[in-house]
Amino acid sequence: MVWQAEDDDAATVHALVHLLQMGGGSRPASAVGYIYSGVGGAYHRHVISSYGGVTNFVYAHSDLFAIEPKQSGQTCATIRLMTPQEMMAARLGFFAPCRFYQSGNCTKGAACKFLHSNNLQMLKQHGHAFSKERLDSLRSQVEYYLSDNNLKIDAFFHDLISKSQGGWILITTFLSCPRIQFAGATAKEIIAALRFSRKLQLREWPDGEEAVRRFVPPPPLEETATVDQTGPEACEPSLEEQPLQLLRDLQGDWEAVIDDSRRRSFCFVQRRHWSEDQLHQEFDLLLQKCDWQVLRSRQGAVTRSTAWYVTSPCSCAYTYGDASISPQPKPAWLRSIEERVLGQGCELPEDEWPNSVNMNLYEDEGQNVGWHSDDEGLFRGCEMDCRIISASWGASRMFELALKNKKHASGKPSVFLDSLKRIVLDSGNLCSMEGFFQRHYSHQLARGAGLTADSADPGPQLSEALPLSSQAFAAKRINLTWRYIVKHRSYCQLHRV
């Protein structure tokens, strides 16, 4: 199913996709109640009720969602996102594979409506039949993203068009969109699909920077879609009432991602072009010198590796949930990196450099950090103005930001998806979060890569195409986040200073 302008349930489908994404791809069916309590909840309830309930709504959109029967110990059925293989099979008219049959437990035999054979092999045999339908679907999806109806409410694409030269949007941008990701599409496939578009203009040069644009300027963005109109009201001191020096006041290369004066919340990105050799050398230095500590989820999966450095004589540990990271004094080899990032990039005098830096290593696009705020007591980010500076090396990743939903029905941390902003952080980029950003906003490093033409269509295997150090630089991501410790732990000798 492609989102068309006339689809009355497109917004509800979108809301359910994001709900499942935030739950790692699946949630109990009862979690649909979270959608009802959020923005547009009454409308979503009406749409789902018109299908006769959640189960029928999921079945009606079986090209995107699947529902699993209630298992022992569960209170209800589970809704999950379809895998790319299952979505391909649905479009070809094949049924999804029977999971019970695959585990040897299906008792329905010929009466089972799911597939009792190798679905992937059937897809390979019918690849020629899939190609045209797939390209048509991809073309329609991109055309919808850039249509009048969507651009009236989609601040993300509207902002991209308004800030780009000539209204061009890089093809690789679409690879981060949920529908495109679910289809497992590559940049080359999107380009091939758009060659036949009568609604959009395609530019196929230079290589790796292919782009598309509308023939006419976009319509105005409706006020209801802007960040200032979404989420809870706030009345923080203005910059005139309580002056605050932002990094953009020191250096003019910063671009605004979130400029929310009403909430005294700011996020900026700097895409300054540093020497590729210098970034490679710093990446190798960090990879080899850091004393990395592996972090795992409650299920045991590796989420990332981390290291924590502080300015001596601080001895404050840093905590991630149940994990406590012991502090290490900032090493001498770190100084050259801080001089480039904090000195040259931010133009901060040395006596104003942050006194701590948290380092994270993501081995691949499957490792990530979910929605959170840097609201630890060490930094008092929710109580006072808080400046956070981060720098990236290696693989490009998608960074997402959204307003906190502090009154979510679940009582758990959540965000207003209508306020979602996405930016791609490339190697060498700097990002800042300032003011009361941690009080009002959450952020996450999303799963998945596919953000550049190279990653979308890898060509030769890395072992064949790149030396070992370059392989790591292309696949891994290192992020350094500098923060100011303002409330030292009781056992730290700086606690009473």
C-alpha cells in the first residue's frame, strides 16, 4: 500500500508504524491505546473503529503489519512490522511463511492460510515479475512525500526544500524514510523508478549526489504542523530576560535544527569540512586508545560500547540504567581532538571547555541508543541551561529529535511524533543541544544506515575494496559528547568545591 493523498487512514498507518518502531518492531495490541492518547488520538480511534477494531485494521494493511496470536504469559496478541521479504511476498500475491510450520508445530496442514514452503526461493524465481511493480511503488511513494498534500503538514521535507539550492533533495535522503526502509530499497532503485515520473524532475549527476525536485515551489506549511504548535505549552525565560550565549553567537557556521525560543531549547549542527585524512587518523586513535566497555540491553544484545573521561581530579562515575562506567582522567592524546572540536569548531576559550566527555562506539547500523534526554543529575540538564557538544566520526547515521510527551497514558517516557525532526550526522559534523533542550526534548540515534549512495549500494565487499582501517571507518561510528559536570557525586573531592 502506498500513501496516496486520498487515503483517509494514512495518518493512522503512519502513527502505528512509529509506535512499533519505538518498540523495536513489535508491541502488544493493547499498545494501540498510546496512539489514542496522543496528538490526533480521536481521529485514529475513529479510523480503527471503522475497520471493526485493531485486528481488522492490521489485516487490512497486511502489506505492512502482521499480528501474532497471544502466547503463554501474554495478555493479548502482538502486532509487528512485516519484514522486507514478507512485504515483497505480499506484493507478489504470496502468503507470508508459516512460523509454526517452520518450527514444526503447525497442526492446520492444508487448511493453513500461510505458506508451507521456502518463500525466499519463490521470490528469487519470480524476481522479474517483482521489478516493475516495485519501481512503480517506490515512485508513487516518493511522489507522495513531495506532493502538495504532504508538504502542507510535513515540516521535515518542507524544511529540506526551503533550505536547499534550487529545491533539490538528495536521493539518499529518502533511504531514511520508514516506508522506503521497510521496502529495503536502494538509491539506484529509487533513481530508476523516478526516471518515469511526470510529477518530479530527476537529476542524475554528479555520481553519489543524485537528487529530485518539484516542478513548482511547495505550498505553505500549515501552522498546526510546526513545532511551536505541537506538544505542551511552555513559558521559559526569554533570551532577552535571561541572556544565554549560544555557540552560534561565537561561530557562524551553525545551522538551526531546533530553534524553540518559547521553550528556551536549541539544537544546531555544523557541517564544516575537515580534512578526511585528519578524521581518519582521529578515528583510528579513538578506536585503539579508548578503554571501551560494552553495553547490553536487558535482553543481552550489544547496544554499543562506551568510555567515560573527566578532568582531573574529578572521580564521578557515569551511569547507563543499571550499568556504572568508571571515570578515567582525560588522556594527553585527547587534547588535539579537543583543540579541533572545542577550540577551532566551537571557538570556545580553553577555560570554557567542558570537563567531561562520553565516548560511544557503534559497531554497525544495528547498534543504537533509543529515545532519551541527557537529564542525569551530574549535568542538571532539566534544571538549568545546559550546553552539550557532540562530534561524529565514521559511518553516517540518522539523528532524531522530538518534544517530550510528559503526560503519556503509559506513564513512561514518550515523544510527540508530530514534532519529529531528523538530521543525518556525517563524519566530521558537530551538533549542539543548548538551553533547556533536555527539559523539553528527547533524542535518539536511530537504527539503520543506508544514508549515503555508497551504503545503499555497497558494490564489492569491503574486504575486497578497502584497506582494514578504511573498512572500520566506513562501517563503524564513533561519537564524542562533551558535557559540563555541575553537581559532582558525594564521594568526589570536587563535591563541595
